[in-house]
Amino acid sequence: MIKPVIIEHIPEIARMEIDSFPGPWTENMLKESLSGNHIFLGAFGGGQLYGYIIITKLLDEISIDNLCVKKECRNRGTGKLLISYVLDLAGTNKTRKLFLEVLSTNIPAIRLYESFNFRKYGLRKKYYPDNGDAVLMKLDLTY
């Protein structure tokens, strides 16, 4: 089930960030994402949080700002479920483009995005805190 993340989920999400990324978002950054232009959604099952996605909607575009699935829950379709939910939301809101950036060495994530027809359109050298490059990807939608 996909539902909004609430403040009580932030400590667990912060631990997921530390376990998953070389430059994890802090608890404060995550808390700030609960307000403003962000939409912060979690994938839940049996009362457990499996993963989350943070997006920003601006006019007819959506930016996928963060997507994470717990290590022990990967390769079970949680990432696909979250992206599918966002695509449904995009269709409902007549979104024209979706954007994201992903660590160039994160091949499983790149393959996941490509499975939804995201295409690479650029590269940001040494973008991440560990000096990793960011692959820029986008998806153009038509209705």
C-alpha cells in the first residue's frame, strides 16, 4: 500500500538513507520534505515500511528527488510499485515530463528507470558527496 509518510517515519527513513547512500539525507532534510512542494510517499505492508519516494511537482513536471527501498526488501517490486504510483499521479495531473538523477554506478536503479522508459540525457560529473557522477534521466509523457 502506498500512503503519505508522516513525521514518525522519519527516524526509520534516515536509517534507510544511511544504509543506502554515500550522501544520505539528514533527518532535518527529510522532515523538510514533508512540507512545501514535496510529496513524500511510503510503500507499506503489514505495518512495515519497505521503501519511499519523494517527488516535487511544479507546473506540468515532476522531479523524483529521492527513492529508496530497504536493502532486505529489494528486488521484490517495491521500487516498481512506487514509480508506478507516481506515474499514475502524473497521468491524473497531466504531467508532461518526469526528471531524476541517479548515481552512475547504481546500475540496478538505472535499469529500473529504463524499464519505465526513462532515457539518459546528461551527466553531472562529481555530483555526489563521494564524487560519483549523476546520470540525468527524463521521461516524456503524452496524452
